[in-house]
Amino acid sequence: MSGVTRAALSSPTARQVAQWRSATAGLVVLSILLLALLAIAIMAAAIGAAGIPLGRLPAALGLATGNIDPATLARDQLVLWSVRLPRIVMAILIGTLLAGSGAIMQGLFRNPLADPALVGVSSGGALAAAATIVIGDRMLAASQTPLPFGFLPAAAFVGSLAATMILYRIATRENRTSIAIFLLGGLAIAALANAGIGLLVFIADDRQLRDVTFWLLGSLGGATWAKAATLAPFVVAMLLALPFTVRGLDYLALGEAEAFHMGVSVERLKRLSIVMVSAAVGAAVSFAGVIGFVGIVVPHLLRLVIGPTHRRLLPASLVFGAILLLAADSCARTIAAPAEVPIGILTALVGAPFFLAVLLRQRSLVGL
Amino acid sequence: MSPAIEAQSLTVRVGAKALIDQITLSIGQGEAVALVGPNGAGKSTLLRALSGEIAASAGVVRLKGRDPRRYSPWALAQRRAVLSQDITVAFPFTVAEVIAMGTGERRGAAVEALVDDALDEVDLTGFRDRIIGTLSGGEQQRAQLARVLVQLACGEAQCGPGVLLLDEPTASLDLCHQLDLMAIVERCHRRGTTVIAVLHDLNLAALFAKRIVVLDRGTLAGDGSPQQTMTDAMLRRVFGVADAVNRIPAQGSPFVLPHGAQKLARREPALHAG
């Protein structure tokens, strides 16, 4: 990682810029990323507490019939289809949502340091989710009914939306978004949400406590096909919304007034972006908890290679985010196997130093 | 001919303070007008109200016969282009990428040709693939001007002669590029574009515009040719400076040379309670 970081942080020369900033280069990078995602997904399917050697993988997937002992095949298929594949699919979907919302937030706030987990958007979602678990549980305990399945993502979405809107109000004044106020305001929102979560932890019983902790550190441990199926529409919605945001986000880099002068319906773009980010983060948080720094690392690295044009940056970010989260989750479940390291800890271990490096390079921007 | 842009009793308030107070102004298609006035006179505010960026608190603005805020942003962008002051670009876009934003939804070779022409026009040909944030202030200003000119040209190809609004376009330019800018504006003017520029430099205003509009504390303090507006009486009344106007002997064009001029006592601030 350090080699990549060093290379990525040295600024590209004008010649490199010209080479990589064409539509063709964007497609080449996107194709490479998609191939890398496929390769990592195959690796991820093979490794784990119950390993499936690459040679047995096609048979377990039902793509080939080899002379494999039926008992082994049955075991492989069980592990693959009910444990590993849903988890891989969820990692891909959540990585896509987190990186996409990071890239959109950065464009919206005109700020390369924006990340949903860093500025309280994820915490807002997590607070709402935790409140649903602890308080909802108590209210439903009397009637013996379980929490409705879609209720948790909906609550997390509302929490994320509230946090994003408060942040936007705080950070934007008279058509200008202050980067320093944005980061400090985000910090305050995150602190407030975390205080709320702390309070819920305090009143929670043991079982609720386990659930809430899971949300705070992030994990893909409970992956199921049903959860993956709930996440998929959010990814589809993001893909559908992209064509309506990419041009406007480019223009927004010059400021809200300039974007308006060039014909962007700024208010509509802001509304669409805020709803999209809140929905994506809310969905991701409700199934995997708070996973930080994916949203900041991915677009930043890609911007250095293919430039900041959102028409190319956003699609590449979605795929790169999927790669990063899938790789991180594969590490999380293998480095201390059979125990699992919470994925939020891993992404923070890599992402926080990265964030510091970016911050130091952009000191003049923040005015420090 | 109907005016390209007009204001009737236009008032813009922030809280109780009127930044623009009851201004009535009509600018015909193809006119080149300079907006001058002391700091805080409301020049930029007037420009922003005319461009549709901010709403009138009272009164009417019409751009090509219609309230600019009643156009869709895209339709408005095809009828008028705006160059603001001090634009900072948030991400490492290249000069060419920023200029290409002026082309809207166009793609491909046409965009490249428009960008190359605009780069040539503002004398930035070698800067095409530089990251815009690494350029000097004046160079960035010229790159932004190129973007605005491309937007204007694309709009005029669709909707006929447009309106170009410039806020302190010469502020960070050296002498040579100030003259370049004036030549560019002159070319726009000749092909029928209406140009309204906020100018700080009174001499540049007299040189560039056949009509000067003087603003003072949000109200109209003068409107006419340079000879009519740039007088000792105006400078005394609006800027609080006496004996600064001279005339170029041959043509009688006025110019301001503060040598030997005297600064009068600080003016009383006007009451803006609206």
C-alpha cells in the first residue's frame, strides 16, 4: 500500500495528464478494474475458514463436472452458496455504495476530504439503526413480533439523510462551501451521533449490545442473499442517477454560481445528490455497520490517474470501491481465522494515514 | 428594437439594507456598457441580479424580454454568459477540461476545435493540459474567460446574439492582456453581442465603453457617454475626489489622473433603511 500511496501522492506531470484523461483511457481503466474485481472475487470464493481449492471451484459453482467425491462437493457447494457468495456479493454492493457516495459527496461539497463515515453521515445512520435495535426491541418485546425486515435500512436512511442535510446547512453559506467548517461541522455531528449511540449502549441489554457493537465496528459477517437482494436496488438507483449528476458535479467544481451560470439546475442537483448519498450510506450502514475511508481513498486515487471528470471518475470509483471492500473483507475474515477482525478497523488502519497524507498536501485549501 | 436587458425599479435587499435601490436601466442589443462606482456601490450585485443569479426583492429584470429566473437554467445559459471574480476550481481539472465545460453537452472533435480556438484567443495555447490550479491568477482568469467565450459562442449559434456579463474582468490581468481582453470584447460587440462589464479602472471604462453607468450606494448616479459621465462633478460627488479629470487634447476623451487631485472629506454614509 505504501508504494501505491507514494506514487499516487506525487503530482502527475502535464504529459501524464494528457495521456490518461481521454474517454478511451477511462474505458481502459474501467475494464482493468472490472477484470481485477473478477479475479479478486474468484480468490475470495476460494479462501476462508473452510477453503475451496481453485480446482474444485468450477464444480462447486456448477460450471463443470469433475470427478470430485460427492461428499466434498456437497460441502463445497454449501460453503460457497450459503456463506461465501452472498458475502462476496454484499461486499461488492457495499463497496460500490460507499465509494460512489464518497465521490458524489466530494463533488457536492467541492472537497476531496469528504467521506460519509468521517463527517457523521454514517454515524447518523448508525445512531438511527442502534436506536431502532434498542428502543424498537423494547417496544416490540411486549407484542412478541420481530422487527420488520426493511425497517432497519429505512431507519438508517433517515438518520443518514438528517446528518447530510444538517451538514449541508452548516457548511454552505451564501453559495460557498467552507472546507474547514465542513470538516469541523462533520466532526461535531459525528460526535453527537456517537454520544447518542453511547447512551443506547448504556441502556442496552447484553444481546442488544452485541448487535450495536457490530454496527459500530462494521462487519459483513451476517451476509445473506436476502440482505444482498435488499442492497441491490440501491446500487441500481445509483447507476440510474449517474447520468443526471456527472456533468453538474463537474461544473460545481467551479462553484455553485458558476454551475448555475453554465446552465445547471443547482438546487435539483444538490437534492438528488444528498438523497442518493443518504440512501446509499443508510443502506450500507444498516447491513454492514460503519465502514470508513473507502469513500475517501477510492476517488482520490482514481482522480490522480484518470482526472476529476465525473463522467469517468464515478463509474471507476464504483468498481474500485467494490474491489477495495472485497479485498478488505477477505483479509478481515482470513488474517485471524477462524476469528474475524471487524472490517471497519481494517479500512481505518489503511484509510486514516491516507487521509492525513491528503490533508497535509491540501493544507492551503483548508487554511491551516 | 427591444432591449437585450432591462431593469425597472430594481431593488435588491439583504435584510433591511438595500444593496440596489430602485434602479431603472435599459440596455439595447449590441451595446457595450461599463458599470463603474466606488467599492460597495452595488456593481457586482446589479450584475448578479441581471444575470438571474439572485432574485430581485422588488422591481423587474428582463433579459431578452423575460425574467431571467423564469428561464430554465439551461435556456438562460444559452442566452447569457457570466464571468465572475476569483473563481477557484475545486479539483485538478486541466485548462482544456475547464474551457470545454462551456460547450455544455457537446462531445468529440467539435469541442476540441472550440477549446483550441478559445485557448488561442486568450493567449494560453501552451497551457492546454496544465492543471488550472497551478496557473497564476491572471492566467486562471484568462482560462475562465475562454470558458465563458465558448459558452457565449455555443449559445449564440443556437439562439442568436447573446449577453456577456463580466465582473472585473481586468482585475488580475497585466497591461498586455488587458488590451487583449478589450480587443476580445470589441469583437463580441461587433458581432452583435451585448456586453456589460463591471470595471474598476475608470480610464479602461472610458476606453472600452460608449456608455458608462455610474452606481453610487445602490442608486444610479450617472448614465451616458464617457464625456457626459466622467466629469469632475461626478468624481467629486461619487468618489469624493476633486480635480482628477483631464482630457486627451485631440479627441477630448476624458481620463483620470490622480496627480494633483485632492481627496475630499469622507462622505456621509447614506441611510439604506428600506
